[in-house]
Amino acid sequence: MSHTVDSLKTYYLIFLALMVLTAVTVGAAFIDFGPLNISIAMAIAILKGCLVLWFFMHVRHGNPLLKIFAVAGFLWLVILVAFTLQDYVTRPWQDFEANQRWIKHQATHFEARAALPGNASHGSAH
């Protein structure tokens, strides 16, 4: 079985591309894209993962069975991320301060009850 070796120039170019994509990721983190923030970050991460998989893990020089399993694993990852993002996007984001008033109400009710005379704590002796 022959082993194909890539040139150092290829590795340096891929490394440079990964560093540029990392800088783009950091730059994109400081820009508000609204609901597209996660999609942009995921797209850059997927591109970086594909570069690592294809070049540094030598999938491009592998046999067809290796390529099939690499693509299958990648598609499975895409399915899992898609389901996670579907849950994230469809979750009803709410104003927690307004929608959780009942917690504050219950807490103030509890504090008011505990402050009443004759309410002994569980740890005190009778």
C-alpha cells in the first residue's frame, strides 16, 4: 500500500487558512448578526473541521471506504447539530423577568409567612 505525502506548502496553506478562519470567527463574535450569529459561527467551524478532516487526517488520499465513513460521520454530525439548532431556534424565548413573576411572588409569600409570629423554624427546639 502506497502512502501519499503532501508537500509542506500544502500544510502551511491549510494552516494559514485555519488561522484566517479563526480570526474571522473571533471577528464575527464582535459583530451582532442577530439570529444569524450561531449559523455563521457554525458554518465557519464546519469549514475548519472539513479542512482538518480532508488534509490533516489524510482522508483525501484514503480508499473509498474511508471516504464513505468520513462522510457518513460528518452527515451524522450535521443531523445532530440540525436537531440542536431546531430546538434552539423554535424555543419560545421569553422575557424571563416578566414571565417568572410567580417565582418572586412565591418567594415574597414565603418570606412573609416565615416572618409571622409563631412560625418556628425546623431547626429550633420547641
